[in-house]
Amino acid sequence: MIRNSLAALLLALLFAHGLRAQELQLDALGAFELVFQPARPVQNYPGQQVAAAVTYRQGEAFIVPSPGRVQQIAYLVEPGAAVRQGQPFAVLRGPEMHHFEMAYDSSRALLAGAERRYQANKGLYERKAISESQWLEISEKYYALSLEHEHMRHFFELVEEGDNDPDALTLTAPLSGVIDYSPAPGGVQEGDSIAQFVPDAAIRLEATLPNRLRDQVIALQWGACEPAVERVSAMTEGFFVRVWSVPLAPACRPLLGQQLLVTPLLAVRGAYSLPRSAVFQLQRQTMVLVRDGDRLRPLAVTLLGARGEDYVLQPAADLGDREVLVSSVSAVQGMLLGLGGE
Amino acid sequence: MLHKLIRFSLTQRLFVGILTLAVMALGLRAWLELPVDAFPDISPTQVKIILKAPGMTAEEVEQQVTQVIETELLGIPDQEMLRSTTKYAITDITLDFREGTDIYWARQQVNERLANVRDSLPADVSGGVAPMSTPLSEMFMFTVENPQLSLLERRHLLDWEIRPALRTVEGVADVNVLGGFARTYQISPLPPRLAQAGISLAELEQVIRDNNLNMGAGRLALGNDNLVVRTEGRIDSIEELAQLVVKVDGARIYRLGDVAEVEIGHLARYGAVTRNGEETTEALIIALKNSNTARVVDGVKAKLAELEPTLPAGTRLNVFYDRATLIDRAIGTISSALVQAIAIVVVLLALFLGNLRAAIVVSLSLPLAALATFFLMSVAGLSANLMSLGGLVIAIGMIVDSSVVVVENIVTQLARKQSLPRLHLIYRACKDVAVPVVSGTVIVLIVFSPLLTLTGLEGKLFTPVAVTIVFAMFAALVLSLTVVPIIASLLLRDDAARIPAWVLGLQQTYQHSLERVMQRPRYLLLFFVALLLLSVVTFLFTGKTFMPVLDEGDIIVQLEKSPSISLAASVALDEQIERALLQRVPEIKQIVARTGSDEIGLDPMSLNETDIFMELQPAQQWRFASKEELIDDIRAVLLEYPGINFGFTQPIQMRISEMLTGSSGDLSVKIFGNDIAVLAGLAERVAHIIREVPGSVDVQTSTIDGGKFLSVDVHAEVAQRFGLSTAEFARYLKSRLEGAQVSEIIEGKKRTPIVFAVDPASSRALATVAALEQQLMVMPDGSQAPLYELAEVGFREGPVLVERERGNRFAVVTSNVTGRDIVGFVEELGATIAQQLQLPTGYSLAFGGEFENQQRATRNLLLVIPAALLLITIILFTTFGSLSRAALILGNIPFAIMGGLIALFVSGEYLSVPASVGLIALLGVAVLNGVVMVSYFEQTRLSELDIRARVIQGSARRLRPVLMTATTAMFGLVPLAFATGPGAEIQKPLAIVVIGGLFSSTVTTLYLLPLFYFYLERRGRG
């Protein structure tokens, strides 16, 4: 025990002596221009650029399904265009349109008849004037017609009024957002999507990052935009993990589907930003020279990344507001290596 | 035969006159056309191989390139030295051949051997045999200044406008371009985009290569005509490059601009140039070996004058080194000394002869002999330089000797007024002295023959001296027996023999003093013995060195910084030092500093090495009396910048040192061994010991270890799953870091490389190890993966420099020596090292540098001088038929050397090769004086029987010729001894030795020789 303590003490003394040996008096730097700069604390730093796409998460789009087979669709806006609620976006053409209207009218008439029948028989049923099975049949019929009508009604709510062409229906946007459509080559069948409407609040960035960064990434940056990362997939895809940003603000909203090169911003604690000229290598370590009164003391740092002309680095000891030498550093490095003079 | 020559000359005066005029015309033409340089060509037959291996560490280059080539080269015959310097991405292999080896043969041999191993070298290795130049070939340097142009534009101007034009100048071997940014069309692939498009980097590269070419498809016969069919795909502009279709996927067309950024970029920089603290670009003109430097410089200047108006407005070509300046100054120094020497000799002749016509006759032999010498120099292929012209200056005093003897005898014969035809009298006079004149000249020629045996640098420097002296003496001899009699026959009158009154007075004084000496010789003998002993003491205390340093006018300071320094940091430190020097040393006119390697690789410095070239103001504007004081002032400034090693040198001095030893410095200590770390440690200890030895300055250890590398070890099992080989991996990384050339765009005469690279200043550039680890790699299948999943990144250390000599690694410590002689310094150092340093097994140590040359020169001279003395003895014995007479004359030699050594000591000069040459010259002159005196004693043996009277009267009569030969030789060298211009440093010790030696030997000839002759004769008679 005593032997171990002595060994530890000896090691500590040797380490302290090593550091002292590397310290330099400022006077010893002669006529070199000495520029000092305090290290600037930073909370994040940029990683390597990755690809990202402007997209939306599954289920966040409003889909307009087709009530039946459509022979021809003339879209009035381009995919990805911003539309307002009620803005015409497509004209459906073909004899089916007339049939749709007829079907809508008949469904309305049938529903009205069914409703009258339902109301009329409701009192009879309450009075036990009709059997349970008869009432069940009347109710089912009514609700089925009601549901069918509602489907038709919802669709026809999107149909612009005042169109006199019996073979055409003009559809309007159900909400404000970005329209997206890609009709199948075989035409639109009943139940197929005529278009999707993505609310502005659902548009976000999706990117894949190296797995190593999944816990560090806090935002995706391009240009002046820096949307925070909202979700990180819990599954990896090979070497990468998928992340999504928060919905994009209008000022930072590229076109839907646009591919971007974005820089992931990685969170860090206890890191500082310093000019690259402050950093040098010594004894297999990356160092900076910290001013300590009239002395310079080498301090080991870990380089995390670069931002502009600066490095983002993590020092072995807190730098606080101490100044770091940012010029003539290589000369000091030479001195520490024993160079100098004739 | 001699008689026939004299008779022919006198009978065919017109013919000989015309022949003389023809030789003079040829001599004049030769003078105008002689190649002019500051130095003779001192380089050995040397072939240099420069190979670049981008991205490879020094150790890898050594193993995969240097060793392979060295092994192959070792078989070439006639090689004297094989050495190499290997650094990051480059290797310089130098092969020195035996003296006299034909350079073209040597280059062919090296080329053949290199071709044999080409296939076994790594694929990326480029380069080959360097231009056929010498270390003195760097003869013109300038920077391109234009504040309106960026460094990239200035470099482009140099690369594609100025360099091609200058290469057309006759004698230019190459133009080395340094600094700035070499323009490229830079393609920065965007890995995510490549992955989206499903294109790998290799595919992208292949697409660019395959599409950027024109090809011939054959010919199409159209009726009676044939038309060449060609497919054209060459890319002409950066816009076209960006539009290049790289993939078509259904309706999607991917263009290069979609998957990469295409912009103007620059090649990775291995060096930079700064001028007065700001970055610039520089061109360095390299002359071909054996070219006429002065003419090449003129050609370059003319071409630049032609070019300058065509360059962009505001462009200035700032010349900071012009060898012509040094040549002009050096040749000016020597020419001035030559003219002054001729003037002094003419005045002396007039004074001694007391007859203007006789003086003119003798003096005419000077220009005639000089012109004939130039003609012979041109025939022999010698250039006009410091050394050859210096030889002529040395010879001036001796050139007239033969003519003096001939003319003196002619006037004596004419004065007798014999009733014979005038021409016959002249013929008889010439015939009488022909044999002594020829034998005297032969003795001088024999005396200088040892210089022809010198090898190495000293041989190359002093062979021209000896050859020029031989030519001049030979020309003077021929003239004295042919042209001089003719001129004498035309100019001399019968009363020309009258001895001037002052000479008569001098004769009387001398005769009285000689009589007194002969009566009481003891004091004089004691005096000379004391002087002889004193000279031995001065010899011991006189410093010894190889060669005085020629003041080239400019100063170079070599800096060495921390080995892992970046180019930007290195340049930043240089700029600080440059600004400080300019501010505090007003003697500096401008500073041009070069950091890192040049483009060709002739001087592959690392990023931590800088040569600061200082152009100085004229010496009249200095605050200091000497250059040494100025250097001290600069040194004081540099000492204020710690952490940087520095040393002083000069442009030519630096190259000569590097040529001779592979390193610069008066002394280099090479430690041979295998382990780089051990070598580095030993070098440090040796450097420490050297610093402790008094006189050491600029002690430097070449930094060979301490290189830091990032090692990327590919996980083959992962990478191979994606079909990614290590080579592709490396190529991919190279495209992100150093840049990899893919193809080139040809725009007229300009060729701009297309490279895969990332702008170091862009945010996409890899700036940290973490960024490197996160770098997305695009796989051959178009998918991507972060680098850390495919490879392990770690730090490694290794050598930054590997130097080898004859296949053995070594570390070198260099030092300059000041305030003491090198030989003494090395002796003390050797003893200290032996005492303090125990070398491990397998390690050895050798001293080199100038010390080595000095030792070799001493060895050579010690072998050859005794042989020359033996030859002289034989001639003397043949002439006098007596060994004792020969010994009597040879006995004058120690007294001549005595005077030379004392003069050297008093003047503060060191005993160097030029001083040794002076001592050799003394042998001849001392012997000649003795011959003049003794031959007269022997001639009057029958006419005067009294020995004492014969000796005293004979000595008095021979006073004039002895003094004439001695003073013309002595005073002819005075201008050289007092010359201060560049070039004077080398000849000065020689002149001082000869002047001192002539003085003492003349005194001993006039007093001791008659005395000892008297003793000899008296003892002979019993």
C-alpha cells in the first residue's frame, strides 16, 4: 500500500515536473509577434456534409381519393406548388363526371327517402310496432346510404360550383399547403389518390447520418437555416441512421422533395473555438499555449471539428477566460523541441 | 633549333610581323568571345535523379524508390559517389562520376538503369534525370510583381508565358518556377450526390478521361479526295467541363456539375516564396552545364525585355539575383588588377632600363603575351574567370623576364658598336641567352606543374590558374625569341645600354654592403637563421583553411523550423523575420525568401526550411566597414527569434557545399548507421560537442526524425464487401486531401490539369482527424459509408528525412568555423568526440566538408612538390654540371618560403590552397634569381680569377636583372594584394605569399647566395 502510494506520488511529481519543464517565459520568445485571444465557448460544431431531402412524415399529408375511375385529369398546378384552401387544382374530365353527379344526386335522393323511412319507423319501433329485424334492416339501409352520401358529399365539397360542363368536375384544395401528385400510368381508379396536400407545418428535412453522430446531432444546417433535429430513428440502415428536423419555417423552406447538402450540427459540452493558428503538435498530443501571467503553458486539447478559420476543441482543463497564443506558435513549438540559435 | 627560330624571325620580319598580327587578332577575338563566368566549372560529372512520389512518407519513398534505384545504379562504372536525400514525396539521387567522364555518356548510363527499374516503382512516381546543370547554374532570379494580379494569376503568367519564352534562350537548361498557386480545374466530388446518383469516384474519373479526348477514326474517301475523320471530345473550358454528362439513368441526366463542384483551384503547395514579407512568385533560370553564363544572362535579359511589354499592365519583373553582376564585379576586380599590374611593370621596366625605347620593347611583350594567352585559352576551352585571369595577373611579373634578358643582352651587344650588321648583332645577342631563357621558363613551368595534379574542388579551381600561367609563360618565351628581337631591331638605338644613374648608385651601395657582409657574415647569418626560425613559429600559429570565402555580394540565411510545421505557419514566421530584418538592417535592399521545395525538385527543401536571400545595398551605403560586421548585425536580429535554427551562406557557396558534400558548412560530421532514432540522438550529441568547441558557429543538425503521420489502416474485410480495394481507398482519400490529377484541359499552349481536390479553405476540406474519420466514402457500387467504419485512423511517427551515401543511412551535423583554422578545429573536435562519445556497434563517424578538401589538397601537394623539386634539381645540375651549385640555388627556397609565411602571418591571412599555390610559385622565382646570379659567376670564372672580386663585382652587375625580375613579379602582384572587390579574397593570400617570399628571397639572393658561393669556391680550391 505504502509502496503504491509512493509510486503514485512519484508519477505525479514527474508529470508536474514535465509540465513545468515545458513552460516558457514570455520574455524568452524574443521579438516574435505575440497575439493572444480568449477562447470562445461553443455549444456545437459542424460535422461533415450529408444529403438531406425536403419531405414530410408518413400520414401528415391530406389525400384526395378518387370516387371512381377517371379518364382524364388536368392538373391546374404543378406538383410541389403551394396552394390555398379552395383553390382549384385539377379538372376531372370524362363521361364519368356526369355519372358522378348523377350518383351524387341519386345518393342524396336515396338518403332522403331512407331518412324519411327511418324517422317514420323509429316511432313504430319504439312502440314495438315493428319487429327487431325489420328495424335493423331499415337502420342498416339508412346508415349505409348516409355513409355513401357523406363520401360523395365530401368529394363534392371539393368540387367547384358553377361549372356547367356536365363532363367535367373542377376540384379545389381541401387545405392550404403544398400539393403533391403522381398519377399512375394506367389512370386513376376508384380509391386512388388524385393528389396529396401537405400542410406547411408538416414539411421538414430528412437526412441520414453516420451512426456515430446519432446522439450528438442537434440541427441540420444549410445556408442561414438551422432547423433543429426533432426525431432520430431508433433503427439504423447500414452505417447510417435517419433523422428528421422540426417543420421548416417559411424562410427556410425549399421545394418539397428537394435534395440538399446539409451540415449536421453536433452538440458538445466544454468546448471552445480558437483560431487554427493556435494549435500545434507536441509529444503526440495536440496542444495550445495558454497564457499564465508572464508564462506560457502548453495545454492538451482534442480537436473536434472546424468552423471557418477556427477549430472547435475540447481542452484537457477548463480554459475559462484565459488567453491563448494564436500567433508565432510554431516558433514556440521549435523552442520546446530544442531548436533555436546557431 | 632555337637559333634557327631566331634567325628565321629576324630574316622574315614581315612574315613574322603579319603572323604576330594574326595571332593578336585571334587573341582579341578570343577575349571578346571567351565564356565569362565568376568561377571555372567546378562541378564533377554529376547526374541527378529527381523523383516525386506524391503522398508517400520518407521511409516509404526510401524503401520503394530510393533503394531500388540505388541498387541498380551501383553497377554503373566510373562512379565515385552515390548519395541520396529522401523526404516526404520526393527523392534526390546524385551520382558523381570519375573526373573526365563524359557527361552525356554518364546521363545515358543513368537513364538506361532508371528505365530498367521503372516498372518496379510505384505507379504514381514521376520524374527522372534532372536538367544538365551544375550547382553554379542558378544564375538569374526574379519575382513577378503586380498588385493587381493574384498569386494564381502571377504563377500562371510565369508557367505559361514567361517560362516557355525563356526556355528558348540558348544555354537555358530549365526555368524553375517557385511560389504562388499553380492553377487547376478543380473538381470537388460531393460524396452524398455521387451516392444519390449511384456513381463511384473511379467511374467519375473514367468518364472524364474517356470523354476528354480527340481521336482519329481513319480516312473517308470522297471521290478523288481523302478526308480525315476524327471524333472530337476534348473539353475546352471549365463551363464545358461542368456540363460533361457523367451518367444517364432513364430520363435523368447527371452532369459533372450535379455531383461535384467544378471551379478554378490550385495544386497542393510544397513551397512558397515571399518578398519583403509578402507572398509572391519567383522564377529561377538554370543554365546548361558548359554554357557561357554571361551570354546566357544577356540572352535572358533580352528575352525578358522583349516579354515585359506584353505582360499585363503593371507587371514588373523584379530581378534580385543576376550572376552577371558578380561576374562583372569579379572580372572587374581582376581586370583592374591586371591593368594596374601592367602599368606598374612598365614603369619599373622604364626605371630600371633607363631607356624608354627599351622599356617599350619589353613592355610590348605584355599585351602581346596576354592576347596570345587568350587565344590559347580559347583553343583549350578555358573560360575567363576569377581563377584563369588571376593566373594571368600572377604571370605578369614573370612574363617580362625572358624579354628583359633578351633586350638587355641586345642593348649590351649594340653598345659595343661592333662592325657587324645590326641584325646579326641582335641575332648573336638573342642566341647567347636563348638557352638560359628557355631553361628559366621551363623551371617556372615545372614549378607550376604540381597544380595540374590537384583534384577535387581545388584542382578545378587552380588548374585554370596553372594552365593560364603556362600559356602566358610559353607565349612570352616564344615572343621573346621571335617578336621581341624584331621590335628591338626597329626601335632600339645603339646607346640604349646606358645604365641609369640611380641604378649605378644602387649598385655601388649594394657592392659596399656586400663587401661588409662578406667580411663579417656572422651577424647576417644569425639574422637569417633567426628569421627562418621565426617563420617556423609563424607557420605553427598561422590558421589553416581550405579556401578563402569569396564575397559574392549577397547573403543567404538558412532557417530551419519545427519539422512538422505547415506551409502557412512557416511562411508566417518567415514574414515576421523578413520585416524585422528590413526594418533594422538598412543595408538590406530587398529580401526574397523561399520556403519548401521548388517545382523541379533540384533543391527539395521541406516546409520547415527557408532560404532567405538578401540583396544588399552598395557597400558605400553601409554603416559597417566589413561584411562580417553586417553579418553580425543580421545575426543579432535573428537571435531575437528563438525556436528557429539559422545559418549564413551565399548563393554559390551554398550550392558548392551541397554539391561537394550534400550539405552546406565548413565542416560536416556524418554519422553512419541504420536506425533513424539512434542516428538522430547521436547527431544531437555530436552537435552539442561541436558547440562546446571554440570557433564553432552555425552548428546545425539535419532534422531526420520527428515526422508525424496519420495512419489510415483499411479494414479489408469491411472494405472488400463493397469491392473497395486499398488502392481505391487511398486514391479516394487523395482526392480529398492532396488532390489527384485526372486529365488536363489544353487551351492553346496552356495545359491546365483537371484534378479531384477540395479547396483547403472550403468548409468541406478535412481539417481535423474527427472530420477525416467521418468522411463519407463512396463505394464502387455507389453506396456510401463513413471512413471510420472502413478504416482505423491513428498517429504514427517516423523519419522526415533519410540521407544515404553509398547505400548507407547517415545523419549530418554541419558547422561553420570562425576565428580559427578548420584543421585545428577538427583536430580538437576529433579528440573531444573520441573522449565523450561512445558509438554503438554498427555506427561510424566521418568528417567532411571543406576540411576534407583541405586534407586532400595537402596530401596531393605533399606528393607532387618533392617531385617538382627533383626535376628542378636535375635541370640545375644539367645547367651547371655541379650538384653543389644546384644545391646552392635550391638553398634559396627555404628563405623564399620564410618570407611568404611571415607575410601571411603579418597580413592575418590563413594558410589556404591559394597561399600554398603562392608558395609553389615562389620555388620558381627563387630558383630563377639564383640561376641569374650563379650563371654569371660561372661565366666570369675565367675573366676574373680572384674569387671575392668575382663574386662582389658579379653580384653588383647582376643586381639590375635580379631586381628587375623580382620587383616586376612583386609589384605586379601588389594590385592583387590590395584589391578589395569580390574575387580578390581568393587571390590575395597567393599575392601576399609571393610578395613576401620574393622580398626575402631577393635579399638572400643578393647577400647569402654570393656569400655561400664564395665559401663553396674557396673550399673547392682547397
